Amino acid sequence: MNFRNILYIFIFAFITLSAQARPAALYPGSSVSYTLQKKHSHVVDKALQLMATDLKSTASKKTIKADLLIVQLDMASNKDMKALGEMQAPVMDIIAKKDAFWIGVRGTKTVIIGSNGRGTAYGILQFADTGNPTNKVKGLTEIPSVEYRGISLEGSQKPDYHQLFEDMLRHRINFLCEGWDSGDVPDHFVHSLRQQADSFGILLATPHGSHGLRLQGLKKSMTVSIGWADDNYGYIAPVDDGSDNGAVYHLAYAGKPHSYLWLCTTQPGLIANELQTAYRKGADRLWMAVVYNPDVATYQLDLMMDMAWDIKSVNSSNTQQHLREWLTKQFGSTVANMLVNPLSQYFRLTDIRKPEFMDFTYQKSTSRHNKNGDGGIANTDFNAEEFDNELDRYLNKYHKVSEQVKEARHYIADEDSDKFFTLIEYPVYASAQMAVKMLESQESRLIARPVSFHHDSEALESAARSIKAYRKIQELTSLYNNAMARMHRAETMDAAPQDLAVFGPPQLTDTLSEAELQQYGNYTHSDAALDNDNNIVSTAARYASASQGARTIDILGRSLKAVELNQGDSLTYQFTSGTVGGVLRLAFVPTHALDGGSLQCSVQIDNNTPRTIVVTDGSQGERWADDVLRGQALITLPVSLDAGSHTLCIKALSNHVVFDEWMIDRDVDRHFYVFPVEPSR
């Protein structure tokens, strides 16, 4: 069929489709017009309003000229369907799929077809974001991998729901829950919100029993069982037999052994790998992210929802590429290229210890006098006497990342300044200052006795640095909230959730006067070179050989390239040593067995008898608490080696074993916190 015949067919079809609708300008003076069937969902109007807002704001940067024909299939008439068939639109590819859409070009029209109201809205916003697809005739077809994609709010602040629903629509999030962790649904939820939520195509969800979620709209309701849920700290495990098709994943949590509600620092590789695992095990109908403040969790939420929309968009080897693409979309390719490696390092530093966990204590059961079970402040496990001062080296790494972020700031457009501060600078700088506050105050306490404190310059210097770091966090938080206000965002930053001691002023031997703070607060940054004390140390990805099933996972673990093994998979390492008596230290990402039991692997050196070890045992006792707060499950085995060449073999006896680092340590009683090895590249 030649082009002229196709054009005639399209013109006839368009006349049929537009018989009950008139073309309208998107907004006065707009170069975009649209024709929309008379009967359609409210969410389609919301999407058109958002597109108008977006195009107005970018009018000075780019001009989109288009004449849109918009069709919502589940409300289309028989004549509409016949006309779509005559223009050879691939209706049958999406008609039975929820939230799906197609965008293509027919004649002079850009055609947007949605399977339902949400799908049509998503198609409109996709066009507003990217314009026409590259292949205009074939068009772009998108069908979600996960049918229901939602968030559960666990914060105490009542959000601006209109703004929240707009954000959810933009990110293709189609349900909102409140009270999942507590089991208590707020009084204002569901009934008073249902009509507003429905206008955005949003379902409202409430807990249903111990492992279910009740989704409700104005015209529908259903219950979805949760078969897979993380342990509140990002490590997926089956619920009961894991046969049901919903998954819940925490990006924030309030409770024991420790809350993390301030920043969202969950590693991208952990999110990607754990949810890919749940999806492969059948969790393909519903995903829900638990968040405290959606604005704080922007990147991790985008990652999770991108995967829920297209499960193939992120895999074990391209998580860093997803981060780069997200940064490019936010700030352009120059800034993205400058930031992708520093932010990967940032996620390593926060995996070593989340800022909220820097008190190195557990939260306890609540009481009348301690409503959040605050465990107070303890000395950290960072040891300034080991590996040429691992404490200073940790702070140095944060300083380097902060300097790289500061350099990228020079390339940020003025209109993106506030967004850059809230999304990038605040979490990086605030995390770094929390580390300084906690570790320098520890150093000050350990250096000087009370009677000599004000005469000890080293103790006073550390104390001054910790106080200045605390004040800097308060200053950064004020700047954050001012930036959010300028961007007309309703949410504010809570820099001390639950008022835990970890967020308060540093605990010092005594107070410093302002004169002392001025005298001892000028800090010149010093280096702390990596020294492994002549031990044999390696990351998991530096193997000599691996079985075919082993998978290296990007931005996961302290090595940033942890290796996943399923049952029967193995990794082999080769090394040379002198005569050694000591211990073999093995570090794993604390994942859970997919059958609900214990996670096991075998360890073999040379031709010695393999030893079976339990990485995680499926319980949530003290060992599990240590593992999730540390971000590593540690196993220590005695070792005795003759001088010469050796092999180390790690073989998985369960599915979902994730290996991170190992070290042969001559000092059996060494007290340290970070393996002395640079992450894999």
C-alpha cells in the first residue's frame, strides 16, 4: 500500500474518531493541540494539565509542535475501534493489558493510545518527556511488567496529597498505602481521599491480614497477597511459602534493631538484585516500596519503579548505567559523567555504615520514658590503630566524594540549583558530616581524660571538628528546606527523626567554649594511606575462575561488585603466602535463603576437607541485627598455611548466596571494621 492510500485511510479514520470531539490547544498560545474522545477518565485530563505545565516551563529551551490524537481504549466506541484498525494501530498488543500505551505517527497526527485511563495518561506524559518515537510508523509500545506499583508512607507528617498524586502519576505509581508497618490506617485515609486519588488514577491500599494488601478505588477493590517481603532492611525473603505474587521492599524503617528515616542510602545494586530475585520467583503482580519521605528517596524510588515498569531495564551488570542515565535526565551528561563514580563510592560508604546507624547501638523496646527505644551512643567499631587508621581513611573517602560533588556544582544550570542541592549535595554532605561528628567525638573521648581535656590539643581538635560537623548538618538542613520551599515542595527535611541521640550534639568529655572552637576548629585535611598489614585481602570479583552461573552485581556490597552464587555455583581464588597461622575472614551480603531456611556454602583451601558455613540462618536474632546494621555477614574460620601457592574455593550450597570480600588475617584477635582493600572497578 503506497503512502497516499495510507494517508487517505488515516484521514477517514481520523474523521470517524474526531466526530464527537474538537481539536483543542493544550494551553493558549501552545504549539501542541489535541483531539480526545468525549468519554475518558479523569486521569487523562490530569496528564494533559501536567503536560501543559511541563511544556510551558521548557518553552524557552525547546519547542514541541504536534497535533495529537488521543484514544482511551476501554472507553472507545465500536466506531473508534474500527477507525483505529483502519489506521493499522497495534491495538491488540495492548488492549488486554492494564496501564499500557502506544505512541506512533499516522499522517500529520501523533497518535497516543492507552489501554485504560492510566495507560493513556502515561502515554501523554511519555510524549511530553521525549516527543515522538524514533520509528514513527512502528511507534513505541510499553506494557508494565508489574501490574500494581505502589508506595507506603510511614512518616508522621501528613503529605500534600495533590502534589504526591501528581508525582505518582509522573512516575507511573498506581497505588498508595499508609500504615503497612504499624498496621494502623490513619483516620483520614481511604474515605476522604478516595475521590481525589481516583482523579489521578490512584488506588488506595490498606493492610489486609498479616500478608495481604487491600486495594480500593471508587469502582473496584481487590486483595493481593504478599509472598515476598524484605526483612525491613532490604534483604528479600519468602513470606510463608513465597507462592503469592506481591512484594514489599523497605527504603525506610522505624523499629528495632534500628530505625533509618533520615536519608535514603540503600545501595542501587541491592534494590535491583533483591527485586529481580522476587520477580523471578513470581512476585510480578504487585510491588510496594515503604518510604518515610518520597522526596528523600527519589533515586531509589525511580530505580524501583523503572524496574516495575520494565523488569529488563535494569540487571545485575548495568545498575551504574541506570544511575548515569538518571543523572543525565536530571542534570545533563556532563554532570552525570562527573558524578556516577563518586555517587557509587558514596553508596559504598553508606553501606559500610548508614548515617542513622553511626551510634553503634540497638534501639530497645519502647517505654514510658523512652518512647522510641533510643539506645544512646556507643564507641564505633572503627579502629584508628588498625590498617594505618581506618577511621581517618573512612572520613577521607567521604571528603573526596564531597569535593567531587562540589566540583560538579560548577556545571549545574541556575534553574537546577535547588534540585541539585536536595537530590545530591544534601545527602552526600550530611552523611559526611554525620561521620565526622560521630568519629571525631569518639576520638576526642578516647584521647584525653576529663582532668586533661582542656589542655590536650588533639582532643580539643577532634572535639571542635565534631561540633562544627553537627552545626553544619543543621545549616545544611535549613538550606534544604529553603530549597524545597523555592521549588514549591511541601515536604520538609527532618534531620532528627524520632529524636534519637545519634542526631543530637556530639557526646564529649566536656563542652568547648566558642574561643576554643575558634582556636582548634581550623582543620587541615590529612591523608591515611591504605595499609593491609601484610595480610592477603581480596574482593569477591577478583576471582581466578568462576562457574557459569556466578553473577557480578554492580554497586552492591562494600566491594561495589559483590558476586551472587546459586546452589552449585563456585568461585576460585589463587594466592601465595608465607607460613601463616591465623583466620580466614569471609564477608557476605546478608541475603536470605529463598526457601526460608538457612543460607549455606562450603569453603575449601587447597585439597583440604571443605567446611560448611551458615551465612544467615533465617532468624532475626542478634546475629541478624549485627549483619543488617553492618551491611555484611561475617564468618571467621581458623587457617594454617604452609609457604607457597594456594587456592580458595567458595561453593554455594543454597540459592542467593552473595559473596563480597575475604581476608587471611595473621592477627586472630584483630578489632577492626573495614576490610583493607579498595573496591573492585
